[in-house]
Amino acid sequence: MGAFGHRGFLYVLAVGLLAAPNGGRAEQPKIWWQNPVPSIEEISKGRLHAGDKLNKETIDAVKEYVPEAFYRDLQNGAEWLIVATTPAERLLIPDLIKASKENLGKAQLKPDGTVFMPDGKPWIGGFPFPEPRSGLEVMVNREFTNADSKFGGTCVLYWVNPTGRTYKKTVMGQSGELFASGRVCQAPKPYLPGYESELWRQLSVFTDPYDVKGLGILTIVYVDQSRYPDAWGYVPVLRRVQRFSSGQRYDSADGSDFRVGDWDTFSDPLSFWEFKLVERKPYFSSLTGIPGENGAKELGDGKYPKDERVELRDTVVLEAFPKDPSHIYSKKRIFVDVGTWKAYLGQFYDRQGELWLAFSLWYSRAEAECGNFPDLSWVSMQNYQTQGATLARCEGYLIDPPEHLRRPDFFSLKYLSSQGR
């Protein structure tokens, strides 16, 4: 999904037990920063249980624990399965927990959101602020805690009209991410030599339909949070690479409701926004730890994938305000899972303060070389003013990818220009 400038489609996370060096079993490292949440029975006064459906008939029993956008979706026909809350240590790679503990208190934070070590070098890994005291520190946890694996696979984008009919599909046949700093599991650690100034590189190539076949996008995101990412695209009809404007982060990426700065709920440099902590409480989350895919493989009729699951998770809610007075949004309201510091929902408000768009990410749990991780199945952008939607279904992602997806030369302009039709 490099076309949307996102931090990446998948994030490597962990299993419950690790193999000890002597061949025995070592206990999974525990986290200390997540609060326990009540049971579904407690919050619904016995009316709902794990295994029940959350829909417009049952939502009022737990309305207090449902974000506004999710409440609207449920009232509009969405239906989700309630599953038990997953302990956060089952969703974090052990090396990430270990690095967070070892580097606790070492993070140096600039006012622009850039994090570095006491010696001035880039952050070496783990959550910089496992117990954040500000909205900026929450966002830093999201931005600077990168997984090591690189990814490739297929994503199908569904364009849906207000009646729920899919009127257009586009397909990204391959994409990949290369994290350059803050690496904690895969060698080399903690940086890729020669790329210490970068957070990650991402490349995507469209394969269908024919009018976009061969279109490729390369994005480079930097450690310096006062610096815009660099992005280039290979345009098949022109047979050449073009540099994209980095400043217009709120332009539509492809004519849909997805915008460059919205991917992953927030993908701008941190220095261009102000952040405010709003609350911390349990909310129903689309980030779940149940193995298997979250959501059906095809969208079908309507604006909501079937078979999606939710669980109650400790959540921090923050608001982000653009420093640019001409921005299309007055604010973003971002729901961040405290256990993993991953955002699962962003509510975007127009300049009149009305809810306009909601970006949600739907995860389940899978396995990879570094441990278990939340596997992204669906991304949804709902437009509450036009009643349309754009959704992306991701499958076939490789968390343990082939060798060419592990090398910086794959994430280059040379490779980008070689993929044209």
C-alpha cells in the first residue's frame, strides 16, 4: 500500500512461549504497561458473552465501550463476533518487550517528535515510552517501534458506492517493506548499515486492471520528524519515474477516500501536528489475538466484510490537530491499543467539526520467525457524508519473505522502473 504512504501493512509480533537456549521452554516476557479490562459479561450486565454477535440489536448493552464510528457502522448493518481479550504479551515479539525493558529511560525526545539515544544516534529498538505521559509520546511509540520483517503479497481494493455495490477494483500484486532502524529481531541490528537516517522503505506495484498495471510507488520515511517522506512513482504510460509532491499529504492517493497522510490512521511526520491525550479506557477493538483471518476473503454485497471479530482492549484515545490552517481536517481522533501501541481506528473530522471519515484496521494473529504478530486482513475507510466506502483486502502476505525482499536494492528506483508493462 505504498501508494498511500502508510507505515506498513503488517507488523511482526509474538508467541506465548519461547524456546530457551538449552532446548527447554522459557516464559514469554511480560509487559507492565497494559491495564486489565473487565469481561464482556461485566460491562453488559450479563446480556452479552464472548461468542455473541455485536450488531444493532445488541449494541446498546455496551454502547459506552464502542467508538462513535463503530457505533455508526453497527447501526448501519455491520455485525461482528465478540471474542475474549488477548493478553498483550501474546501480540508482541519477545525481542520487542526485551528491548523496551533494556532501553527504558534512554529515549531522548525532540519537540518535533524525533527520538534518539543519549549519544545522539537513532533509536535502537523497543517502545521509547512504554508508559507515555503525553499524546506525542504515544505517537512516538507508534512511529519508532518498527518490526524487522519485510512483507510481500496481494491487496485488492474495493470501491463501494452508497448502496453497497462495488463498482471498481484495483489490485496490488506485490509490495514490501524494509525497516532500517530500531531493529530488534533480524540481523543486522539495530540499523541497516548506510540507512541509519531512515525509518523504513516501502514499495508497491499494481497489477490490475490494465490501466494501472505496472504502476509502482517507492516511499522513504525518515527518522527526522521535521522532514517529509520522499516518494516516487513509475508511470507506465510515460515509461518513466516521477517524483511525487511530499507536502500535499491530504490529497487523495488514487481518487478514493484514502489519502496519503491518513494511512494507518496517521502517517504524517509528527512535527506537523499537535497531540492531546483525551482518555484511557476499554473499547471494542478491531485488533484481535485470535488465530486465523479476521473477515471473509471477499467483500460481497455491502460496505462491511463478513466474519470480522472484535475484542475489548485497553485503549488510549488522543486527538491530533493539524498545524496547517488550510488542512481539510479540523482534527483526528485516534484509538491506540495500549498493549501494542498500534492504532486500530482513526476518526477524521471536517473543518466544521463533523465526523467525515473513519479509517479502521482489522487484525488477527499469525506466526513468523520473530514470533506471533497481528496479521492485517482488512482496511476500511468509511465516508459518513457520502455514505460510500473504500476497503482493502490483504492476503498472501509474507512475513518471512524471500531474500530479494530483505535487501535495500529491491526498494530502489532501479527496481521500480523495471516493473513497468
